[in-house]
Amino acid sequence: MAHQSPAPDLPESQRADQSDDPSLPQGSRPEDDDPKVTAGSPKPWLLIALVVLAVFVVAFVGAIIWGVVRLA
């Protein structure tokens, strides 16, 4: 059984990716060059949340250690 292309009845010029079609509205095109969503840079609120969480964890562990040392 041979592999069939997704649209065998279309000519080669119409088989191109439809995201390149200029007649499509701007909202239906995939935005690959969006600067806000890149793999290397986390969102600022996520970084702030992680820092705040780390401060709370350090304070909580420090309070437990301080309490154990004080009771001993």
C-alpha cells in the first residue's frame, strides 16, 4: 500500500501551506515570531513567584532549625 498525499486531487501550487495564504485574516495565521513566547525566557511573573516561594521555604526551614536548636 503506497503512501498517499493528504490532497492528491489538488495541483502542486495549491498544496502549499495555507498559513502563507494572504487572503486569510491575520488572526488565523500561526505567529511563530512572537517575542513574548520564546523557549529561553520565562515570564517575569513566574520568576517573581519562584523567588518569593524560595524566600518562604528558606524562612520556614530556618524557623524549624532555630526552634529545634533553641529547644535542645
